Amino acid sequence: MKNPTLLQAFHWYYPEGGKLWPELTERASDLKESGINMVWLPPAYKGAGGAASVGYDTYDLFDLGEFDQKGNISTKYGNKEDLLRAISSLKDNDIAVLLDVVVNHKMGADEKEAVQVNRVDENDRTKIDEEVVNCEAWTRYTFPARAGKYSQFMWDFKCFNGVDHIENPSEDGVFKIVNDYTGEGWNQQVDEEMGNFDYLMGSNIDFRNHAVTEEIKYWARWVMEQTGCNGFRLDAVKHIPAWFYKEWIEHVQAVSDSPLFIVAEYWSFELDKLQQYINQVEGKTMLFDAPLHMKFHEASKQGSDYDMSRIFEGTLVEANPFHAVTLVANHDTQPLQSLEAPVEAWFKPLAYALILLRENGVPSVFYPDLFGADYEDTGNDGETHRVDMPVIDKLDKLVLARQQFAHGVQTSWFDHPNCIAFSRSGTAEQPGCVVIMSNGDDGEKTLNLGEPLANRIWRDFLFNSDEVIKTNESGEGVFKCKAGSVSVWVLEEFIS
């Protein structure tokens, strides 16, 4: 795949009613023309919230909108037939499809069980109370409506190591389940936040149970056969032992007819933790570059006070470019969500230019930035807020520019706190470009592109500047951008 460009094809507040799968079916050819060649779908299976579920409250991995469970046959995004139709349409247009894998926990159990638990300090999970509490917990998943189709595996308390609610006595908190696998406490090779961040929510899956790990591998083979997907996005891997995902990824790659694209969400701004995880899984997955996202958030808030020359310092794409998926926003960082850290709209064209037109990393484009979104929800202040996420100006042209002009050797001029630039030299078959941006006043740089580009006329592909630039006999020219803006300068013959 040349210049892979990923679209996160949903957001947290995407409307209910089974609209997404039909929308993607209809949009597939336009996405191809726009330069998108990979699509990340939301969790496609039944969540505990039924038709209202975004999908991260996993109930039944084998229900892709086929069974009357949790109050509906369809998921929030459509039924199974709609899903398969969308995937087929995308693949017919040479767009790879990534499925979202949420196997950290399950929610919406069918039955309670008598269990024993230890209370756990919510702020330090290594502090586990020695008292054994006899109680009941919602830990039995039998999927009665599916009645054993596709898988007869039933989940019970031996499949989990923790819950956040017990009954008789009724308490909320963090509770470690007592069973054959939890004698040593929580899983290792997880994030060390709160002492040990194995437990996240719901019925927390314990990967030390061999029957569980084999069932999740079986499900992967099943969903690959059912959908023909081209890869996976792995949710919440900081809470899942790294050894399991190394083993799981090796398995799915071995049984796939072609290499799968896999990216994992380890949401940490500490580069060392991301590098450690990559080492633990022996480089078998890419990771989202959360540190770079935070840089974009901070830059958009600070305006001209932010030093653009240092924007890639401490990021995964700088330290380990072959394992970085870069992003400006996602469903967790959008306003009113759990990891809210929005990038201001004025800065998003600059941020997208930095991930789409540079040679390192695989860029991810967020659905609302390309198509817009509006919604309302309750904020941390208890008030209802209306959010309007506008279509980002010129983002469609930046995505197209990636396919048309992001080719050849990259040269960077990150030599000023407000105005930075980089060029792509192009190849014998494909043209390059010059990208210049400023988070302050109007900017300009005198750049020498070499004799092969001497005496050439350049125009701004984004039309943010209407000037015409001509390089001299040595290939030197003065390239400009407007205040708080970005320009992508290309040879005049490529401007229509």
C-alpha cells in the first residue's frame, strides 16, 4: 500500500439507528478518490447497551448484529448484513478494513454467581485486603438468544479476575475475584499506573485461564473468516498482559492469507512506556502516538507561545517511526469524553499537514474532522453542553495531497519557534512538495531545493496563498504562509 492513510470512521456520538454501515457502503468510492485507503470500524459486535452501545462495553463477540440480544438485533451501526455489505464495498474500492478488538472486559452478564472476592484499594491496586468476602457477582455469560451458534463457550467467574460491583452485600469498588488463577493477584506486564492497571471495568478478563485465551483466538479466526478484514485495532492494551497480545498477534498473522495491519491503543504520554510495550510484544504491533496528540493539543492552546521547532520531541514517531500511527484526535479525546484533550480547529490543518505529508508514521484521520459532527452530552460540571465539531478547512485537500505529493526524500527546516517547513523531493514518477506553516505571524523561509528544481513555478495546493513563487537558477525560492496557517507548495503544472 502506497502512503497508507487511515480513517477512523466513527466518533463517540455517532447517531444511533443503524446508519454507519450503510453510510460507509455509500461513501466507499468517494473515500478511495479522496486518498483514504484504510478504514477503522468501531466495535462491530453487541455491547451491553444494545442498539445504543458505542461498542466498548463488550457483551457478545459473536453477535455482529444477528441475534435479538440486549433489546435489539442490530448494533448501533446496523445489522450483520449491513456490516458485511459495507466491508465488501470498501474492499472493492481497495480500502483495507480494520476491526476494533475489545477483549479487556465483558459487561451485561446474563446471570449472577456466588463468588468470593477481596476488596482492593482503588487508588493502589497492589493493596489487596486479606479478608475474603462471600457475595454474588454478575459474571456468568450464557448468550441465551444465540443458543450456542458459532461458539458454545460460556463465561463464568473463573474467566475473570475482578469486578466493580458485588451484591449480598451490595458494594461498588474494585474487587479481586478468588479463583484458581488469581492467587498471585493481578496480571503482570500491564501498565503500572495505580500500582497495577490490570483492572479497568466490568468483568475483567483473566488471560491466565488457558480456555479463555484459546476462545479469544478462536473468535479471531471466526471473525476474520466472517468479515474478510485486513487487520485490527486493539483496545486498552495497557490493561492487558503484553505476553497475551504477542501470542495472539502471532496467531492471527499465522492463520491469515496475507499480512494484517495491527495498531494498538496504549494511551500514555510517556514515550518510555510505549517503547517498553513495543519491546514486550517484539514489535508485532504499531501504537497510536499519544505523546504527539498531546503536543498538538498544547500547541493549539498556546498559540504563538508554543515552540513549533520542538513539536516532535518526545514523540513515538520521532523515536520509533516504523511503529507509530499518528493522530490529531479520536473518539476518546473529543470534547466531553474520558480523555478529552481537543485540538483547536485553527491548528488542526497544521497538525494534519505534519502527519499526512511527512514520511514517518501512518496517519489517522478522525471522522468529524473530515465530515463534521454535532452532539450534546453532560460534562463534568453536571451541565449539558452542545458541541459542534466543524469540517476542518482543507483537510480533504491535505489527504489528497498525501497521495499526490508526499513522495521522495524529506528535508526539514525546524529552525524557528513559530515558522517551520519541510520538503519532499519527489521521485522520478511522482512529484514532491514544500510545506510551510506558522502558529504566529505570516511566515517565510528561503529554501534551496537544488538544481533539478531550478527556475520552476510553484503554487499553493491549498489556495491559502494566492502568490506565485519561482525558484532561481540554483533552485532557491522564498516560500511563504499566512499567519496561523499552512501552505503546500507544488509545481504549477499540478494545480488544476
